Amino acid sequence: MYPYYDHYRRNQKLISDLIKAINGEYSATRCYEKLAGLAPDAEQRDQIKEILDDEKRHLRQFTQIYTTLTGKQPQLQMTEKCSETYRQGLEASFKDEQKTTDFYHEIADDATDPVIKEVFRRAAFDEQNHAVWFLYYIGKEK
């Protein structure tokens, strides 16, 4: 009945989801920098830095989408506190990556723009891969 309203509502949800994703990625970059510094060896540190590079790419991509849709830059905010120990950081990161995977799949499923759909689909795969690495390192900590 009101097709413009439905488009507006979907666009507002996408913008709200983008803000949440942007702040989540920003928080992850800050916490993973700290986590890499706590890593017990070069192999783990290097892998966390590779994950960090993915998170920075996601942040850039999501910010670009947000800026294209709104015409303004997002206000970056930390949405979580970084863990103090390596083990706590691994566990928190694993849980966050798992939740984020589902969230990004939902955004991709809801997106009507093929570029946005693909960016979030790819990011969801990256997040799942990150979760596997964190789980692997949790197992090594026991």
C-alpha cells in the first residue's frame, strides 16, 4: 500500500545495522591489537594480526557503505571492553565472532543491493574463520 514507507523502513534498519557493525568492527580492531600484544608466541601473534587486517577491511567497507547511504561519516564508538588476559580475550573474541557471523548473514539476507549483500556475505565467512582460529588457540591454552 505504501511502497516508499517499506523502502524507508528497510533502509533505516540497514543504517542501524551498519552502525552496529561499524562499532563492532571498530571495537574488534582495538581489542585485537591488544590481544596480539598478549599472544604467547609469534605464530599466534601473526595470525591475530591477519585477523586484525580483515577487521580493518570490514570497517572500511562498512564505513564506505554507510557514507554512501547517509552522506556522512559514522561516529566510531567502543561497544565492548577489551579483556585483560590472553585467555579471556580469546574466549570473548570467539563468542563475538560467532554472534557476528549470524548478524552479518542476516544483513546479507535482508539486503536488496547486490554489493551490500556480497560485502556482508564475505564478512560473515571471514568472521566464521576468525572464530575457528580463536577456538583453536583456546584449545592450546588448556
